[in-house]
Amino acid sequence: MIEDEFPDLEKRFLEYARSFYSKDSFILRNIKLKEGHSLRVCKNASLISASEKLDCEDHYLAMTIALFHDIGRFEQVSRYRTFKDSESEDHALLGVKVLRSGGILSVLSPEQQELIYRSIGNHNMYRIPDGLDSKCLFHSKLVRDADKLDILKVLTDYYAEKDSFPNPALDMGLPDVPEYSHHLLDDIFNCRIASTANVRTCNDMRLTRLSWVFDLNFPETLRLVKERGYIDMIVERLPHDNNVAAIRAHLSKYMDSVLKLQCKG
């Protein structure tokens, strides 16, 4: 059973991640960043799974997918010194390649392995592709929620230290200037997920992260986003103008309305 195999899988994950520890401070900082992120995404997946009352197998499948979802990041940042897929390679596909070639999941059934590979491959797509079976679709949605939840934590934690300890890997090489793109405001006001394809500044990236609210699939995820105050913390890093105030109000109203409907349901 996957429950019995999970402690060994977690051990394999940690051994792999820590094999990339380096005397290079930039590499070490970002390897540890992704190690911690992966462990927290695993915990998020467990919280969401519990809220959905999944059976034992699906609960541990969700945790395994979450644990390994970013395993491609370790090689990516070590080889390319970036987390930007467009300047290196797709980290999800790289992660699937690492898992397949290393036989890391060989203790699991072929069906479980394929589900994990496909869900990891879907976790960073702009939208989940059509045509998935119901189980793969469910797990793809779950890992995306668990991942977004912790990325919001990583970013808001970073804001507290950025001025003293900037991290180019998290800033994606973007200038942190007051400007932002108004087409991203339109996406948010129309409850659309904003694309990162044409972001020009750190504020643009912050706006795309705010739009993730419209791509959350489970009530528990949205509840945790609101409870932990991530939206307000990101908004605080944007210019304090009327547009941003309106964005804050719009997102708050959206979250309240969705959570209210879910409570009634």
C-alpha cells in the first residue's frame, strides 16, 4: 500500500534534494527554498485531502504527487541558475524525466506511477488539459491548489526580507519598479486567470499571483488563502492607488461570495 511506502518515498526525496547542496550560496539558498516548499506543499495536500474526506490511497497519492511535484527544480536551478522555465526548461517535464530515469517511484504500481507523472506534468500548466480521466483530473487540481497555496506563502515571506536579502531567482529577473500593466487589472476584474507570458515588472507578477484566486478548486484552499492573509500581503506590495484599492475590494468580495456559497452547499 502507498501508505506503507510513503516514509521511504519521503526519505528518497530528501536524499535527492540534498544531493544538490552546494558551497555556492545562491544555489544552496534556492535548493533549500524548494526543499522546504515541497514539504509544505505535501502538508497542504494532506489538509485539502482531509477536507475532501479522501480514502487512504488517494490521500497518500495526493501527498506523493505534492512531495515530488517540483523535483525538477533542483536540477533546473543548479544547471541554469533560474526558476524561469522560458530561460531553461519546463520544470514539470524535467521532474517527470528525473522520476522515470531514477526509478524513484518503482515501489509503486505502474498505474500509480503514471497517475503521479501525469499530475506532476499538469501542475504548472496555464490550464489543465482536456481529456483526463476523473482520477487524474482530481489529483491535478489538488496538487495545483496545494502548490499555489505555498507559493503565496513563499512570496509573502520573501517580501519581509527582500530589501535586505534579495533573491534574483524569486524576482525572475524582473525590475521592481512602481509600474504595472493595466491589462492585468482587466483580467482580475473579469475574474480571469492572468497569463505570465507578458509580465514586465515585479508588480505585474504580483498581479498574476492575485489572479490565482480564480483558479482554486477546493473550498479548503480558498479558506486557507483568506485565513492566512496572503491576498492582503501581496496587495500591500503594490502601489497604493485607486486601481489597487479596487482590486483588493473585488478579490475580497469574490472570496467571501464563493466561500458563502460553498458553506450553503
